[in-house]
Amino acid sequence: MAERSTAAVDVADNGGDEPLAAKADEATTDGTEQAEDTAGASPKSADGGQERADTVPASPDLHSGHKLAKRYRLEECVTRLDGFSSWRAVDEKLRRAVGVHLLPADHPRARSVLAAARSSALLGDPRFVQVLDAVEEDDLVYVVHEWLPDATELTALLAAGPLEAHDAYQLVSQVSQAMAAAHREGLAHLRLTPGAVLRSSTGQYRIRGLAVNAALRGIAADHPLRTDTEAIGALLYAALTRRWPYESDAYGLSGLPKGVGLIPPDQVRAGVHRGLSELAMRALANDGATASRQEQPCTTPDELAKAVAAMPRILPPEPVFTGPPEYQRTTYQQGTYGRPSARPNQVTQPVIPTPPAPLQSRTGKALKWAVSALLIAALGLGSWQLAETVLDRGNDSDEPTKTQTTENEGDDNNAVEPSKPVTIAGAQDYDPLGGDGSEKPATIKNVHDKDTGSYWSTDGYYTADFGKLKEGVGVVLDLGKVQQVGTVDVSFLGGTTSVELRTADGSSVPQQPGGFTEAAKGSGTKVSLKPDKPVQARYVLVWLTKLPLGDDGRYRGKVSDIKITS
């Protein structure tokens, strides 16, 4: 998975090791990392994996801003334990976020940590969080690894509830295959906990701390294959039941009732997939449970991966399609009732019946005949033609009045219908200039849920212009079909935000911002974006170009509500 090219990320985005304490980051739905219970929280292995109790020196007394190798700037300490510390840092050379483990060079585990890190780096498997550097320098040993700002810990995922069957299937399949590949290269994890498994925004699972986490804590095992396999079984059990498969509580999960032993997942929670329940029990290697079900236990990750492959594939749930909005009747003018226009988005012009020509008044007609009679009497029969001319002029004088009346009546009735709200069929985050093309996708639904208290937030950046790493980020709204867009009202939280309105009428979302047509721009906390004239579009991009400063010293945009009218 490509790493985002900005260093401005949050601890709650799961790039580091176990943090010092649970920390809430603006109440995002991504979840927060939980501090692990280091005493007895690790999976109980069948071979008795032990943590060595060495006498260790205190962890290095460093602070935020300290720079390693004139390159890695320490930002925030996320773990300080047993003589070592783990930090979120910035690689100033490559302008990206990284994680750093630090311990004194005279630490009794320093040599084993360096060896584990270098062995892990040689594996080069993208299913693992990569070790980027392992150095001994100035009485310090430090290991630099990837930081994945868009990934979410399994701990945080389980805090929201058990996983769907398809997600649990993908978890055990991907993790068992990855660990089988690692063991073929002679590498073991030995601390494969929910905090060590991350899920990216694309649904891929990645494992962090291969060999290194165990070396940092002095964990060893006589049978590493069995230890890692049982750990995978514990992860699957937790994913299916949201319970830890041992009597002790751990990782924010409740343990099993004391004295009842290991209960199959499908007996702990109704609706658990039977095949996955059997698989979890086989990986946990509980002889009594597996024997009763006539299943052989899986004792290596490779055996577990083959057992997963032999299962019928579990497909993802069918997507739920939102039906078109109900047709709304409008107020029809005389002459069009019951006949909707061919193009509903156009303003319906009222049909005005042509009034009859005004009747000539009787007084005017009598006057004309009187004048004619006088002329006849004065001029005789030879003046009859003159009388007809006067009559013709009288008739002509009425015509302008007739035309004027008709035009005025038409103007008085030419009313324009008010604008209507446009239904938003869906939304997605839009960050084509970032490393992996996504920007906090988990909370994107908040921009059109009609709840002004919820919001979608960008990542944090060091400057208002995204650290000059990109032009902007935004939200793409899908209207379901090409519709008329008159005004887009956007509400922001956190301060004045600069934003542009861009539209596209194609059948798919453009890959780059230049594929959209710029329609309007504005700045503020409540911005009304109105094109010079209504446009036809299916996709509407709300493109943030300048962000406000947050309370944590980072610049980030927060969109609480978007409304579109025609």
C-alpha cells in the first residue's frame, strides 16, 4: 500500500506501536489505539512463549524535535516501556511520516533488536509494515519503520463490534498467508496481537512488528510456528465474537467466563459462520473441542492458510442500492395540470390563454354615427366617403390599446418556480494527489447525513496549503444521474476554509482535479457556491484549497454539511 506523502498524521491513525494511553482524536469514527495490557495480555501459546525479565537501563531521555542522523525528527512519543521508546517521527529528507523505536546501545536486547530489524527488512513482503532503517549511532540503537496514516488497528475495528463474515475471512486468509511466507524465511512474530494488525482503506490487512516487537520485549518461544498459529486463531476468534478466547480481558475485549474452557465462536454469538468457527478452534489447537468436531488442529500458519483455501469462498454482502427519490408533484399552472414537463429540472412556463379582443363601447359607436349624419347633412351624398375615412381612423386608434393590454397581462403572470433540493446518492473522499488516493474515508457519510454535529475531517497538515505537497483535497458527491446544479451550500467547522466548486457530467469520477470544470469558489465557515448560470452535472466536487488552524497546531478542514439545490 502506498504511503501518504505528508508527515501530518494523527496517532489515532495507527502508524505507531502501542501508545502510552488511549487517546481520542476529535471523536473520529476511525477509532483510537488502546494501550495494551503488557502483563498477561498476549495470546497464550501452547509451547509457553516467555518474556525474558532482563535488567534494562532507562529508556533514552529524548524530546520532541530531537533529530536522528540529521534526518529523522521526533514528533510524539507513543510508547515508553521496559527501557525503550517508540515515536512518531518525520523523515525530512523524503518528507514523509515514519515510526521510530529507540533504545540505548548498552540495552541487553539492543543486538537482538538490530538483528531482528535487519532480517525483517530483507523480507520485503508488502503484507508487512516495512523496516526502513536499523542503525547504531551515538550510544543509541534505533529502528525506523513505515507509518500508515490511513490504516486502522484491528483493536479499533473490534471496538465497533464483531466483523462481518467476509471481513473475518479476509483477515484469517491474508494474515495466515503472510505469516506462512515469513516462517519460510525463518522469521516469526511471537507478538501477533490485535494491535499488530492494521486494515487499510482498501481492505488489505498489514502486519507490523514482525520479529522486532518480540525482540524489543525479550519474547522467545520454543515452537514459534505453533505460537503464531495460535495467535492467528485468537485474532479470528475475537473478530467473530468480539471476545478474547482466554479468561483474562485484553485489548479492550472481555475474556471468556472462568472455568468453562474454550467455547466455539458459534456458541458464544448467534449467527457466526460455522466454517470460520471451526477454523478458529483448529488454529487455537484445543484438543477437546477439535476432537469432538472430528477436525485436526492446525499447528503452522501454512496449514492454516491451506485450511482457509479449502473452504468455500465467503463473498461480501450484496451492496444496498438506494432507489430513486419519489416523484414530487409541483403546483401546475392552468392548462398543464396532470401533465409533468418532459424535463422536470426546467422551470415550467405557465400557459396564458389569449384574452378576447375588447368590445367597442356603445357610446363611441353612437358618436361616430352622429358625426357621420352631420357630415352627410352638410356635405350631402358626395361627402359619404369622408365619413367612412373617419370611421376607419376610429377603429385604428383602438388597436394599440388591445396589444398593450395583452402584453401586460402576460408579464404579470410570468412567475418563476422556486429552486428544489437535489438528493445526494453517495459521497467519497477525493485525494488523487496523495500517496494512496484517500483522505479519512470512514467519516465521509457525515457530510450529507443532515446532522450538523457530525463532520468529515481531512488529515492534519503543517501549513494551510497542505505543506505545499498537494493542491487540495475534497469530497465528491454523486447525484445518481446528470441533474441541474444551481447552488451548493457548504458548512465548515474549525474556522475559515477556502473552497472551490467543480462539476463533471461523465459516467465516472475524473481521476484528477483537472477533469472537473470549475464553477465557483468562496471562503468562510458557511459558503454558498453558486455558478454564474445553472450547470448540468452528475458529480460535484467540493475542493478544499486552504485549511484553518486547529487546536492541536495542525491545519485541517472539517466539513459538517453539504446541501445542493437546483
